Amino acid sequence: MSGWFVMTCYFRHIQHIFKKARIRVTNEKKQIDKVIRSILGVEYKNCPATWRELKKKTTRDEEAFISKLKEEFAKNV
């Protein structure tokens, strides 16, 4: 169970981003996580670093991040 938590520890904080990107978080959590980490350039399973970079990126330009997330998610799912 801890692997599940680590992988998605930041998801609860970005529900509004998933909503804007029209990404429904279901069984694809691992795939969504990989896409986000790829966009951010963060190593897999490093949740604190992912959350830190995600906050920076979305603070600078949330709409650009959402656009990139939609684009990359569509390619990878």
C-alpha cells in the first residue's frame, strides 16, 4: 500500500488541474504520475521533489502546464 501512496501523494493537491485538463484519475494513476514526472524532469518515486517542482511550474504558468499535461497524457494513454 505504501507504493500507492508514494506514487500519488501529491494528487490530492491538484484535483483542480486534473479537472481543467479533463483527466479523470482512475486506474491510470501510475501512467498519469509518469507523465507529470516526465514533464517536470523528476525521478520516479520522489514525491517531495515532484510536488516542489509542480508547485513552481503551476505558480509560474498553470495554464501552460495544463496544456502540456493534456498533450502528453493523450500521447501516453
